[in-house]
Amino acid sequence: MIPDFIRASIVALGLTAGASLAEEPFIIVQSTTSTQNSGLLDYILPGFEAETGIDVRVVAVGTGQAIRNAINGDGDVLLVHSKSAEEQFVADGWGVERFDVMYNDFVLVGPKSDPAEVKGDTDIIAALAAVASSKAPFVSRGDDSGTHKAEMRYWQVTDVDPTVASGTWYREAGAGMGASLNIASGMGAYILTDRATWLSFGNRGDLEILVEGDPRMFNQYGVILVNPEKHSKVRATSGQRFIDWLIGADGQAAIESYELDGQQMFFPNAR
Amino acid sequence: MQSFASEFNQAISLILNGDAELWAIVLLSLRVSVFAVLISAVIGMPVGAALAVARFPGRRALIILMNALMGLPPVVVGLLVYLMLSRSGPLGVLELLYTPTAMIIAQVVLVTPIMAALTRQVVEMLAEEYSEQLRSLGVSRLASVPVLLWDARLALVTALLAGFGRAIAEVGAVIIVGGNINHVTRVMTTTIALETSKGNLAMALALGVILIGLAVAVNAMVSALTLRAEREGLRHA
């Protein structure tokens, strides 16, 4: 019995090692859940892969975690949405250069009954203040993601510190966008989300978009090559090819043409 | 609920119609977990058997520790394996992070204590039963390990299945070290997590049903083999 196990294990290890050696060139992109859950990457990546033969492997986590993984060198390209954190990443030497890629926007969704009476508002600051004073449940990502950072920026402008109310009306999920939306949907709570994830989300329950169109809810995505001087294993050539494609005419056109239910999800704005 | 039912049907029909992508995910799940269980058995069973027969100070404490490690939190194991395999970690040069091999390593860490603890239990009982015979034949305690393992083989199948159940159902570790990369490291459990996060609850549930079905099928298969082996054993005896 034991010799069989050993033989099988050796074969197993041999197979897995062999498989990874024989594979075509690939890069690892640390990205956020919104680009994956919205279906954007599944839509645009085959074009790049066909053109270059480079396989793009996407690890989709929150912006905060994506940046930390990239600092550890566990990725070749970073594609996230929190401009100040991205600029810090480059300033600290972890990334080579940051490029704008595309944008969409954040929306405030909430229950149709709208106890805070914010429907139709175009001022996110006033709307959040109204949610706070109504003490209606509000779900926060609470995970240092790009969306969480944006939410905290808005709260800072209001005079409210919601974290004081954590555990009462202010619920910190500590989870991804989709998981947090499931929670908000379950409890009929207000929540800030990016529009792409919202449009592709299947479990909306009683929630609908209540506040949109505030210029402050602009949500910019950027792309950065992880610095090969910090981590020599970074696949810099292939990574740079991907960045050039993404911010070039072909990538930008692919982003522009992606629609879900007839709605454009992301708006390319590389210069 | 109308859409829930139709989505659920859609997911089931994907499986019945042999949707290539879904089957690739199922096969990867099986490949990772079967290899992880086999490697865990190679490591854990001899350790467990040796612990059953050997006598040394601290043995009791080691057994308690091993039993406790059966309940290792997968997310902690995932984090530890990530820190080891990360490019900034000690094993970063191996470039194993975000590969099926990384997932196998994480599951081996989770399953090996189960193998060792269950084997220790089975072999200890058997060793007591055989102790006089083994002593009269002049076999030392440690030398009796292979014999005892061979004799306990049918009971040890249960240990294999317990380990497999732990491995195939686990999501916390493989999502960290595998990264849930489409066509590379996406397995059943991480797909379920992804579909849940997209709010596709019916699809997630249907995949869950498939996962349970898979576990039942593997258990049934092993149980049939064990039964046949038992019968043959009786016939030869």
C-alpha cells in the first residue's frame, strides 16, 4: 500500500511541476474584485492573449490587499482604484510608473423604503449625513479597499465619525464588494458600491440606486508595473507589454465596447 | 424565486451537458485534493503509527498537539503558506505561489495531522492486540510499524476519506495561496465563493450540490472497494 502512495505522489508532483514548466509565458495581475466581478477582464483579456501569447492571470482582491501583495512581489502588474494609495506605492519605489486606465463611478444604494430620504440627491456628503442622523443601517466594506477608502473620504467631509457607531447602525463587513452587497441586501441597508459591481450583481433584493452623479463619486482606475528593481523575478517585459496594450488604442477600445445589459461599464481615459 | 429556480436549473444543466469549463474546475478540485491526501498519507500514516507504538517522554503531549492540529483553521494555514511562498518569503524563489502546487501544499498541511491522529488511534488498538505475538517473534516496536499499517489498511481507508473530505471542502487556504485564477487555480470551493460574491446565489448553490455529490461519489467508490477487499480477505482466510 505504501509504495503505491509514494509512486502516485511522485507522479503527482512530477505532473504539476512539468505542467508549470511547459506553460506559455504568463503574468500575474493583482487587481480588484470590481474588474473581475463585472466581467470586464474576462471580456478584454482574450484579445491581449491572442495578440501576444501572454496568459494574464488575475488575482482579484480588495485594493488594499492587492497593493500589499504587490509590495511582497506577488504580482507583476497592479490594476486598482485608489489614486492616492497608488501614488504612494510608486513614491515608495514599489512601482515603476502609474498610468490612468479608465473610470466609472460610485453610487449609493439603499432600500426602496429609503428611511433617510436621500433618493435623488446628487450630494453624497449630505446623503451620508442624512443616513447617519436617521441611524438607518449602513454597511461599510471595512477592508481598506478602494471603495472603503472612498467612503472614508466622504465621511471625513461630513462631521460624522461613523466608526464610533460601529456595531449599531454602522456595520463594518470586512469583506469584498459582493459579500458586502449580500449583507446589505439581507438587512436592507445603505451601502456605497462601484457602479460596475452593482450592475452585474445578481442578489439586489430590495435595494436600488438612490444617490449618483456627484462629481466626487468619480472612480479612477490606474495601472502600475511592479518595480523589477525591488523584486528581480517580476516579469517586467511581459508586464509592460500588457500595460502598453491596456492604455493603448486596442485596450482602450476593448474597455469602451464592454457592455452589460446595454450599459457601458467602464470609460477609458488613458492619455 | 422564479429566477432562482431557473438559475439553479441552468447550473445543473451545465453539469449534465458536460460544460467544459465547469468540468475543468471539477477535475482540478479532484486533482489537488487527491494528491494532497496521498502525500499527507505518506507523511502522516508512518508518523501516526510510530507514535502509536513508540514510548518516549512527551509522547502524550505530542498526541494531544496532533489531535488539536486536526482543527487547524484553513485561513491561518493559507496565510502561513502564503508567507512562505511569497516572493518576499523564504521559499519565494520556487515561484510556487498561485499554482495548483501551492494549493496542494496548503492542503497537505491541513490534512497530515488528520492522517497522523487517526492512524495513531487505529494502530494503537491493533498494537495492543498483537503485542504478545510481535514480542514472541522478537520484532522491535518500530520495526512492527509497516506490519501494523498493512494490517490496519481497511480501517485506514476511513482516515483517507476524512482527509479527502477536509481537503475538497476547504476554501480559506486555497483561495489565498491559489488566488482563484481562472483556468489555473480556480476550484469548486473558490468558484462557489466567487459566484456568491457576484450575488449569483442559485449558481453558487448548484455548484455546492455538485460538490456534495462529488464527495458522496468518492465515498461510495472507496466504500465499494473496501467491501470487496474485506470479502476477498475473508475468502483467503
